[in-house]
Amino acid sequence: MKTLIAANWKMNGDLSWTAKPAQFAAEMENCDSALSDKIETIICPPQYMLSPTAQAAGVVETAFTIQIGAQDCHFEEQGAFTGEMSAQMVRDAGANYTIIGHSERRAMFGDTDEVVAKKLRAAQSVGLTAILCVGESKEIREQGQADEVVGAQLLAALGANVGESSVATDRLVIAYEPIWAIGTGLVPTLEDIAAMHDHIRGVLSNLFDENTARNIAILYGGSVKPSNAAEILSLSDVNGALIGGASLKMDSLAAIAKSVQ
Ligand code: PGA
């Protein structure tokens, strides 16, 4: 399985940022060529930049795979949903991935478990790979209920019956993002990250089967930066990272990508 280096730009950037895929490729130019087989980079710009960024990434000459992802999509195919973009629109714009259920969307934009489950299926139905975010608050961790809450989020998004459609496990990535670690500089201990990823793998095994669970990438997200990426990415059940702040500059994103062993 390739290590996924996913850049979540959130609401940052402007059209000049379409130069960033080329900048990233330039930063990676002198790397050992074996690294290009080990990693896949996914850039998730704001919606209006999806298409130009995808076009720009498409013409970059590099051995490294640079994919484009959205940060969200709506679950309906079309209609009166002012300000929204459907999964098919995201796909048409050139994305292969979309983040679903980021904690900022859950906290600020009403993305309930039910909405997240619907969005995940809508994304997968048009061929997008969904990066499903789960993670606990600081209070929940302090109460010792992080496993339970993350397990419930997974079950709600993946186990629920949503219409006729079931989850496509080959188009599924999980991102474990403890809310208290996002944008704060705080990071769980390596033991806690490893334990949660092991727990998530177990929940996926129960939901699907062991072999399927083994093939679903589980990313860690929350204050990943060049100085801590190598140790986090070396954990056995960590298959990549979802990076916010440290993904806005290409030297920093490349430094994280280069830390993959
Ligand atoms: P951060 O954000 O790297 O700035 O903590 C991660 C995320 O929200 O995906």
C-alpha cells in the first residue's frame, strides 16, 4: 500500500497556488527514485481551485503521483442546494478523492453522522475515494472514551444502511484526527496514535473482514509537520498523513513526504 500524503488547504490560497503542484515536484526532484513508488500525494484545495489545480497537476512532469481531492461534497446529485457542489461536480473538476466528515465540517456546518454517511456513499458512487475523518475531542480523551467515540463514528458512517448503497471498501481511506490536535501543535503520544490506529483497524475488520481492513489506508492527522512526520509515519498501522497548516508551503509538504521510509 502506498503511503498517502494528503494536503488539506482548507480555506486558504488563491489562483496563484495552481503553481504549487509544480513547486512540490521540484522539491521532490532529487529524491531517491524508489520513493516515488512508495508515496501518493493528494492536494485538496478550496472548491473553486479544484479544476485549475487539477489541470496544473496534470501537466507536471514528475515521477511522483499528485492527485487532487476536494474537502467535501454534497450528498444529493443536483437541485436547490445553494453554495454546494455534488460529488459528480467534484469528479468533473478533476478530483479523485474527497475528504468527508472533517471535524470542522462536523462542528461548524452541521455534518451529522447521518450526513457524513450519505456524503461518503455519494462520493464513492461517482468513483471518488472518500477520506473519512474521525476523531475525539479533548474531553472525550480525558474521560477515556476515545476508542468508543471513534468506533461509533466509524459504525455510523460505514455500517449504517443508507438507501440501497453499501460502502465500497476499495474507495475508502480513514483519517484519524483527534480534534484537540488539529491546528494546535499538540500531538498524541506515538503509543496513543498506534493504539487508536490498531483500534480502527479492528473496527474495520469487524465491519468487513480482516483482509479488507488491512487494505484500507488509515491516515493520522493533527499538527503533522516535518519535525514529527518521520516518527508518526513509521508506525505500522499509520498509512499516511492528512496535513493542514504544514501543507500550505511546498518545502514543508515535501519534507513530510520525504520522511516516508
Ligand atoms: P493541521 O490540520 O495539520 O493544521 O493540524 C489537519 C487537518 O485539519 O486536517
